[in-house]
Amino acid sequence: MKAAHKLQPGDAMPKVDSMRPNPGKLPKEAIGKRVSIELRNGRICHNWAADGQSGCRWTLTNNDWDIAFYEVLK
């Protein structure tokens, strides 16, 4: 399993300040909730299921469709 990505100087920053970096696995605070995400390609998607049958894929594969940042919705 890959280690969680830690932001380094020069890394891309989220477009929304309240977003956190993807840890590479389902964050505990997102279990059973919905999230807004920013993909590595810069696209922002709102109100996605964080887990479950049609939930997000949290693994990091260096693909442009990986989740780069997320925010748990209330």
C-alpha cells in the first residue's frame, strides 16, 4: 500500500481552501458521508458518495483522475 501523499513545496494547492489532501485511502471522517473532491486534472466534483457501491476511489495511482483533495460535506 502506498503511503499517504504529503504536500511538498511546489505541489499543486487545492482550488478551495477548506479541502484536504487525499490520504490514499478512505478518510475516517468521510465514512458514510458525501464529499466534494478535486481531481489531479483540476476538475472539481461536488456531492459524491465517499464510500459504498458507487463511492469514490481513494487510491493514488498517479493518474489524472485520482482524487487530489477532498472536503467532507455536512
